[in-house]
Amino acid sequence: MSGAFAKDMLRMWARNWKRFASIAIITMLGVAVLTGIYAGCRDMFRGADRFLDSQRLYDIQIVSTLGLTDDDVAALKAVNGVERVQTERSAAATVIVNGSNESVTLTEIGTNGMNQPYLQEGRLPVKSGEVAVTKKFVRDSGLMIGDRLNVALGKVAASASSEKDKSDDATASGDAGNESSGDDSTPTFPTDLTITGIVLDPLDLQNPEGYSAGAFRSSATTDYTFFLPSDGVSGTVYTAISLEVEGASALDTFTDRYDDVVRAVRERIETTIQAKRQQARRQQLIDEANQRIADARAKADRQIAEAQAELDKQAASVESSIPQARWYVNTRSTAGTFSSLESDLNSIESIGRAFPVVFLLVAVLMSLTTMTRMVEEDRGLIGTYMGLGYGNALIASRYVLFALLACLIGGGLGDLIGFLGIPAFLLVVLEGMYVVPGVTLLYDWAYGSVGVLLFVVGVAVATIVACRGEVRHMPAELMRPKSPKSGSRVLLERIGPLWRRMKFLNKVTARNLFRFKGRLFMTVGGVAGCTALIVCGLAINDTVDALPVTQYQDVYRYDLMVVTDHDALSPVRSRLLENNAINDSTAPAAGALTLARVESGEITTIADSGGAGESETVQLITVPYADQLTNIADFRSSVDGTTIRTDLLDRAGRADAESSGVIVAQSAANALGIEAGDTVTLENGDAARETVRVYAVSRSVIGADVYMTSEYYREAFGGGAEGSGSTDESDSDGSGAGSASNSRDYTATEVNGVEMNAIFARFVGSDDDQIAYADRLAEEQDVLSVTSTADMRRRFSFDLMGAVVALIVALAGALALVVLFTLANTNVSERVREMATLKVLGFFDREVHTYVNREMLILTLMGIAVGLPLGRWIGGLLTAALNMPGLYFAVTVRWYSYAIAAAVTLAFALLVQLLTNPVLDRIDPVSSLKSVE
């Protein structure tokens, strides 16, 4: 390359700075979208992985229906792949918060350093009577570090009060080391506690001060976790045993490799020791029970026949009364909010992978347009260089290097925005949903380089194609002016009546539009791509906005869900009926407000290998009878929208067992890929797990609900003898559901051995009145929680998705502006002689503006017409790919979103016209029309 050639190349680059800037900006936007959303999610993933590893969250945890012993610990230590073992004890308790009974889990801080709570304020408890609580409890209770509180093991609530509110004699009435009474083998905890610190539970990363307060995954009951030291905790039976797997800590917990390593150890546990230890634990309890009976018999007076007979009766029933022990081998993926965090980030990351494809296509399209025009303008110079002996590759390098330099500069700026700006923006939103300490912004050299390389390759190929079309000609041909395109008739000319009525300039415009098909497709395609991106972003936003209305007005048929203790259900129901605003007319015949059992549970798919698959937390709703289901929700098939036959769920109404099962909400089933007829594992509130059949998947967009009848609940999980309120709906002659329905007691608080603990009610009045009544009801001491659908509809927000949508729309708008500006300048540059001719013919500047801008406006409108349905289609593909637990995205696009997308694109087109009109004014007819020979 000679010095003159290089100098001329640099001058050529300087003259075309607008084209350079357009390619660089388009590349910058594309790389920023490609890397930014990915980087924000990756930073949160890596931060969560580091945090969970630092707190040593378990890789595998074992729980059992009959507890775990030191023998189980020894057996687990011997399993190949188990690196460390930690025993843990916990107990259920209640505490009064703002006058209401709330459930709390007392958890022992492990002595081997696993599952450690993260200290946020104060210090961790070290001696009996000290406790660490979460920010959620501090926010709800108003207690602070140094305050004291009482808890009650089991269902009997005690008081919670601030230290400064307690009198000296009241303070003296308790003791920090006081322990509740109980069996020596059963875990017992101190009940009079002093708060020493505020901690973050590694199992619950939801931000209690952020969006989670009204989140779509909020459960029906309030749950707190208290952390206590081993000092003061007694009991030889463990609630859980946590395991660390060899080599797992060195792996990213969100990768398939980590899952494979942990799964191998879990399967080893399930196949080698689980059955043996389950049987051994049951036999141990049988032996202990028999020993207690033998001891009692030895002490009993042999002359008392009645006592002897009772002991004989107990001895005979020991083995049958003790159930088989069942182990549940859980992995980290089922721990607390782990799956929610992973699913949310994966869904947002999927958007980050999809949108850059459109940006890349538009970048290639614009580069091809820009570089083709740039090469055509230098046609004579290219011929001259070829005549002087310069090679085709060297000549083409003038333009390829120009495009590559623009791509590299734009890509570098895009990486800066993508790895710093966008992630910082996303993390602000993510931190409003999840608390993950220590998240930092990291640069991924591999991903960042690949992102730039994609655009470099795409633009380079487009430039090479543009150059190849010219350098294949002979030098003499290139040094002569390019022959104008031969005239041809357009389709409108063949429509005689229309063509004859068109004005001359309109005919010229029509010919210019359709004769230059390359410019037509480039402009329409570029505008369509940008419009589609804007529509797609707005479609996601509209879909999210439509969720609360769809769920809380169209799907749910109740207004209030009141959760209480089973023993308090009847008085609460009576108080509800005293309120004239409670509508009882929607309940089934002879029934009152719909009673049900509401509890938190978990649904797990069954993998092809037969083991556990993916899991999600669900809200399990059990109604006494099937005809009450329609009082709670509108059950329609998620496949075709037809009404689901819920009456078949009753034994008297179904023909065979295949008609029974549970109904899973679509918002829960979609994330796990569950369909009607599948078999899944369901866990109830008592941690019992059983295999159930999915009767149907019902239309739902928010929440993860699973519905069943009390009869099926008893069949699945078992149950005690039917209480006084239980009924038997089967009839001897099998006459059907009608006769059974006549004998049903809809006011019974226990049906088929299943204790009800919730009331679903309709409210007559405004939304404000409903919310106010729910707030008053929640303050009553025997009410655990009250859910108002009006309040949920108002408070529903998904700011993470909203932030991503705003980002996408902003970047798509910027892309549209750059594309329109590039197309307009290209259009003007290739028609300079035409514009000069118009000026010579006497056209005023404003008439020249109209002549040129009319074509661009028409092409823009055509691009908009193509882009609107294209955006709707792309939006549907993206929302279908967003598999998030608790949310189902049924794509919705409001009419004004289409209008906004069209208006924004048109506004950018008009803005570009204002920028290009001065360029038209500066065209000099004399210099533009002089011979190029």
C-alpha cells in the first residue's frame, strides 16, 4: 500500500464520517443489547453463587417424616461423594405480631458452618435465650435489637413486645433460658428470647422492603424464621441433615454441571441407604414403644386386670400405629427462593438473547445499504486504481477496513454500555426483588468479544458483497459513468383509470418507489425491524399490565380469602356473615361461605429416570366438595378455553379413578411443563409427599395454585377419622352426585378428615371498601391473614420486566432514529444529480423537500405496516418463552401500543426530514450537473 493510497483512503473516510457514525451507533446499540441484559443477569447469578457458597448453603438436605438420628448421620457420611454433614433441629412456633398470631420456624444455627444466616445488623446469637431475626419480622413487628419476645411452641400463641414497653415484674416473669417441656428426643427451644441481630436467611432472598411485599408469589400465610444457637436447644432427634457434596463448591450452582454432580450423590443416597434407614428408623420407634410398654407392665400391679388389658392392647397396636418413615432428599434447587431467582433471571436473559438478533439483521441491512452506496460513489476512482495496477483485495480493503473500524469502535462502546451501564440499571431493579450481598459488575471477555465479532462478521460480509459487485468489472467500464437504469412500467401504470387521474409528481413518486426495488426493500425492511422492536417491547409491557386484571377479575371469583386456625374457623365465619357486605348468594345450594384448606406446598415433576425433576412452591387449596371449586375460580382449559368438568372430581360424579386428580393453575404448570394426565409429586403443608395425578391444567396467569377436593386429599395424603362435621358423599346405589349433594353440610369445618382453615367470600361494595374491610379483618387476633383481590390487583407490579421493557423500547427507538437517518442520507446522496435537475427546472427548495420526503414517508408507512404485525408475532414468541413460576404470559397488545409504535417511527421520520432538508438546500446545481467524464 503506497503512501498516496493510504492518504487518499483516510481522506475518503473523513468525508464519509456520517456513514461511519451510523454503522458505529447501530453496532453499539446491538452489542449493548446483546451483552447488557446478559451481563446484568450473569452478575446477579455470580453474586448469588458466591453468596450461597460463602454461607455454605446445603447441596443436599434430608428430612424425614419420623425424624433423623445419629445412625442416619453415620450412614450418610459413608456415602461416596458426601464431603460434610451437619445435623439441624427446628420447631414450629407462633408469635403475636400486631395483635395477630403468626407462624414462625425456630431454627438451630448449624455447628458445622453450613446454612449460616448472613448478619446484616448486630451480632449472631451465641447463648441460650438469644435469637437473630429477619428484616421482614422487624418491619412487621416493630421490634429492634435488644428487644425481648415470647414464642409458643406449637399452635398456642404468646406475646411479642418491646423491651421498653415491659414492666420490671413482667420482665422478671420469664427467663431467657426457659425451655418448653417435651420429650427428650423431640427438639425443644427456649421460648423467652432477646433479639441480638438482624440476619438474611440464605433460603429466602426476597427483599421484604422491595416489590416482594405485593409480589405475585406471596403465600397465603406469613412465615418468619428465627435463628438460635445450639446452646439451650435439646433433643436427640434431628429435623434435617444437610450435606455438602465433594467438588460442588467449586462449580457454579446455576449450571448443569453442578446439577449433575449433586444429582449423582442424591441418586446414590436414594438407591443405597434410604430404604434401609427408613425401615431401621421405624423399627427403632417400634422397639422403643414396646420397651416403654414392657417397663410399664413391669411396674403395673399384676392384680389389676384392667391395667394389664390396656397394656396388652397397646402392645398389639404398636406396629400398626407407627407409620413407615419416609425420607425426602432435597437439593439446593428446591431451597426457598432459589428456583424463583433462577427462573426470573433466566427469563430476562432469554429476552437478552432474542432481541439482538433483530438488531444484527438491521445492522447488516443498513451496512449493506451504506457501503453499497459508498462504493458506487467511488466507482470511477476504483476503476482508476485498478488501471494503475492495484489489486482487487487492496482496493476493497479501503471499504472493508472502514466498516470494520466503525464496528470495532461501536462494539467497544457497546461493551462499555453493556457491561457497566445496563447491568447497573438492571441490578437496581433486581435488588428491589432479591437481596444478594456482594454483587459486582464483571466483564466477560469471551462473551463481549463474541458479541462484537458477530456484528463485525455481519457488516464485513455485507461490505465485501458491496465491493464485489464493482471490482468484478473492467477498469474502463468503471471509469465511465454508470448507465442509468432502464425505464420500466410499474404495476400502477397498468391500472389505467387510476393512473390517468394521478398528478405528474405523484406518478414520478410511484415510479421511483417501485423501480428501485433495492432501496424499497432496504427501507421497508429497516423501518419494519425497528417498528417491530418497539411493538415487541410494548407488547411485553401490555402483557404484564393485563395480568392482574385477568387473574383477579376474570379467573378468581372470590374477593376475600381469610386464613385462620382450624379451631377459630367457625367464629370467624360467623362474624363474616354478620357483615352485610359479604355476599353469600354465590355459594352452592344450602351452603354458606366457601370453606377450604389453604397451605403452602410444593409440586415436583417426575424425571424420565424416575427421580425427582424440577420443583416449584405452590399454594394448595382443598375444598370439601367439588361443586365448591367454581366459587373460587373460573376453571377453563389452558389448551382450548373450554370449561373444566369439576363435578367429575367427586367420587359420586365420576365413572372411574382416572377422572380424579388435582387441578394445576397454568401459571404453575407452564414453568414445569406439566400437562393434564401427568403424574407429579405433591407436598402438603405438613411436608408429606405423595404422587398425584393432574386432572386438568386451568387457565391462570398469576400465582401457583393447586386445587383438589377433601376426598382426593385424604386418598393422597391419608387422614384421621372423620370428625363430627365430616360427611360421606357416596351412596349405596351409586345414583350420582345429586343425592350426595343433598346430604352435604357446607358449614362443616372438617370433611373427610381434612381440617379447613380458610374462607373464600364475595364482597358487595367498592374496591376501597373491600380493601379497608380486609385491613380491619387482618387486625383480629384469630385471623392469620386476609387477601383482598382488589388490593392484589392494585399492588401487583413486576418492575423487573417493566425495566427491561423500558430499556428495550428506548434502544429500539434509538435504532429507528439511526436507521431512518442513514436511509435518508443514502437516498439523498444517490440522487444529487436528480435534485440538481429539479432545481434547474425551477423547483423551489420547499418543493424539492416535498419531492424527496414524500417518498421516504411512503416507504416509512410501508415499513410500519409490515412492522406492526411482525412485532406482535415476535412478542408472542418471546412471551411464550418466558417460563416463570407464578406467572403465565398470555401475549396482549393494546391498540394504542400499535399507535405509539407507529407514531414514534413517524416522529423519527419527520425529525430526520428536518435534518436532511438542509442537505438538499446545499446542493449546487452547477457542480452537481457538470460532466463526470
